[in-house]
Amino acid sequence: MSPLLTDDEFKVLESTPDGAAVAKKLKDAGDYIPKSRFDEVITERNTLAAQQAKIDADRKAAEDDRMRKAGEFEKVEQAHRARIAELEKLAADEKAVADEYRTARQARVDAVKKELGDNWLPEFESLSMASLDKLSAQRKGAPPDKPDSGKPGVVYQGKTMSEMTPAERERYIQAAKNGEFKNQ
């Protein structure tokens, strides 16, 4: 006896005295699947399998097309790789220059720190090399607001920094930026 029964076969089975008990057991146990439902599920499975096969074929065709186009993109990729190599070399060169600058700057900081001795302040570490040079020159001589001591100090238009008004200091800064600065 096949586990798949049509509805008619199941009705015939129920109509016999011994078969009714078997049919009831099949229904109660959940082993009974009507043939119509079984056919429905098989048809749905076959439809889904056909759809999956079509999707797989489309994917393979798209992949093949992409691979053909990849040949065209290889030229672009090679150009990009060449540009990347060029930029990496440039970055390495710039890093080397920056490292040299840092080394020279640290040497200058150490030299000025040694020159100033106890006058060195931790804030001076962040000064530019030009500012360190100015600081070294000023600290070797008189303070900038005492030019009378016979040592150089900052004087602009006949006034020391401490004698200048804020507006005059601003003009002094602009003159220094414009290259008109004179250390008298």
C-alpha cells in the first residue's frame, strides 16, 4: 500500500471496516497527505527549482560579461596602480624631508635650551626655528624693552616694545611681516 493516497482511495479505505480504523490512525498520526496537496507541493518545488536555475544562469552570464569588461578596466587599474606608486614615492620623499626637519629642529631646540640654561621655559619647545633663533639672539643680548644697555633689543620707530601702544605694536607686527622690520 502506497503512503500517498488519492482522496478517492482514502474514501474507499474508510468505507471498509478494517480500512476505517487504518484511515483514522493515518489521520490521527499525521501521516496522511492527500495526493492533491502532494502534487501541489511537488509542482511548487519544480517551479522554484526552474526559477533558481534561471537565476543561476543569469548570474553566470552576468559574471562572464563582467569578466569580458574587466579586460577593458585592466588599463584603468594599471594607470591607478602607477599613480599610487608615484604618490607613495612622493609621500616617502616628503616623510624623509619632514624627518630631516624634525631632526634639525630638535637639534636647534637643544642648542637654544643649552644657551639659555635656567631661562629656558617648556613653552619654547613649540616655537618655530625662526622664533628660536630670535629668542636666542634676544636672550644673548639685552631684553627687548631695554635697548639702552648697549646690547640689541627690539626698537621700532624709536620706541621699545614696552613703550608702544597696542596700535603701534600692531603696526610693528605688520611691518615685520612685510619685511620692513629693523632691529635698532
